Amino acid sequence: MDPKEIQAGVERMQAMVRPWYQSLEQPAATQENVLHNLLQIYSQTEYGKDNQAEKAGSYGDYVNSFPVKTYEDYKPLIEKVMSGETNLLLNEEPIGWAITRGTTKGENKFVPMTPTDMKMRVAAGRAVVNFALSNSRFDVFQGVNLNLNFPSKVGTVKAGERKLDYGYSSGIYTKYVSAQTPVRSKPSQDEIDTLGGGKTVRDWEKRFDLAYKSCKDKNVTMVGGVAPTALQFGRYLSRKHKQYPKNLWNVIVMTLGSVPGINTRLADSLNALYRPAAIREIYGATEGMFGQQMDEKRAWVPNYDLFFFEVRCRGKIKPLYAMKPGEIGKMIVSTPIFPRYEIGDLILAFQPPYFRCIGRDHWLTPFKYGYYEFMTLNFGRL
């Protein structure tokens, strides 16, 4: 490759991670700017107008004007948006819908996506881009990313007079990251989408067969997606083809998300299947991509430059960056779609800017986390 092309590629990658790094140097100022931008978006929606977004000039005003809401609280508004009342919650026409693999009271969560929201989802690529820059491992882009994600399109919903695609957020992330970053994924999301959105063992064996056939003769340098699925795929190869991924590919980095404890509870199993590789954990949800692992420390770092973060600690709400090491709180995010959305995750703070999601909001979660830390001999180490 021409040296000028290489330098241009490096500069593009640096531009992608620079706002993230700058936000970590001044989280309070960055979050203030993000909140200001979000309030401008909210002031264009009926929900935002009802809560006087245009008059909110500070974080205190925001807290006083907008209540914290869960998905169940927002669900009536979301259903009206799906029926065509776009301006109720959105300042732009939706371009699609994301659904979650989990359920809320037995039902999939549907989350609208807008053009602004979609651009922010490209942040999923920061994990591998930052790894390449930090370690001068640009050879990671000479290979392909083993794509083990859920489909990005499984059906359509009618929003007023329009029909829009809906799919799983992990597949949607991968599709747009592949379009906006040097990461090339195999099989492509379009190929995965053709297999449908089924969740049975048979459905997953079809996806695994597609991944194996697409990549068996390729230079796989990355593995991306949902951590438990990566484990299942490795075991499937051993059972079906009598091979482990490490016998087929020289994986350099794995960017994985969806469950807590990837770096602690799952790392040994992943390395046994795929060979010792760098693990970069991603923290995201159907509603957005909120953080990613920055370095060898086994925790993720927030995207302070994209979303506004709060946390509920011992009944009091404060900015995420104000958490003290060792504190546990309930995460509240503000996105272009949802003001002050309590996402249902428990967050543990380490030395700034590092955090871990330790699980869902349940009284047993801290005890389970402590048990796993003890059994894996981690004891809270980064």
C-alpha cells in the first residue's frame, strides 16, 4: 500500500478517537456541551416542549424539567411514534428500528433509530481502531472480522404510512461500522440477514455454517459480536468440524459485548478456543453504544462526547463522572431519542475513567459479582 494512503488511513482513525480522548480530559465540560446539544434536539419534539427543554439552561434545569423514565414509561410514546406520531419523541423521521434480544415483560423492546442516532452508533468501531493505533497493529485491518452477530433486518414495522426495517442492534452496529471504518466483516450482515431472525439451535447452526464457509480460507484477524455467541461458535466448530478457531486463524483482537465479565469470567475460555488475543470489551445496548475498552485495563471507558450519563447511587442522582471508586449505581443515559432513560444496568466505578457493568438492576447482582470476582481471583483488579 502507498505510504500516503497509509498515513491518510491513520489520520482518519485518529480523527475517530480524538473526541473520545479529549472528553476524558474534561468530562464535566464535555458533558455540559453534550447536554446542551441534546436539549436542542429535545426542544424540537412534543415531549421536549412539554418538559420545557428550550428553557433548560443547566444540568439543574434539566433535572427539574425531565423525569427519569424506564422503557415501560416510554413505551406508550414509542407506540404512538410507531403509529406515525413521529414528532412526539423524535426530531427526525426514523430510518429503522432496533429490537433487543432480551425481553421486557415477555416482549421485545422496540427502539427507533434516526440519522443522528445512527451516526453515533459508529462509535462501536472505536475499540478496534484505538487498539490498532495504541499498539501499531495496523495489520489487524489486513484481515477480516469474523461476524457472529444477530441479523440487522428481521422484519418491517408500519410507521404511519411508511414501512421500516427492524433488526437486532448488534447486527445494525456491525453493518454501519463496516461502512464507516476500515473493519471488513465476513459474512456480511446482508448475508446473515437472508437467513432470517430465528433463535432456535437450528437457526444458529445455519449462521455458524455461513460464518465457517465464509471465513475458513480467509485471514481472520478480528472477532466481533456477542461474547456468549463467540463461545458457542468455537464449541460448534469443535463438535461439527473437529477444529478450533485457533487452528484456522490467527486472531489479533476480539471486540465483544452483551454480558458482564467478559475480561474476567470469559477470557480464559475465549483464549482457549481462539488463541490468546487482545480482548476489548464494548458496553452498549439497543439504545446506543455507550463505551468501550481503551487499553489493557479490564474495564470500559464512557463515550462522554456522545451521550449524557447519570447514575443513581444510594437514592441520589449525579453525573456518572462524579462517581467515586467502589461506588455502584444505576445507569441513566440521555440519547437523541430518550431523555434521562434508566437503562436497567448496575455500574461499578473504578479510578477515572474506568467502569464496569456488573449486571442488571437486581438486589442479587452485587453479590453475584462479588462471588465471581472471588472465584476468578480478580478481587476488583483492573
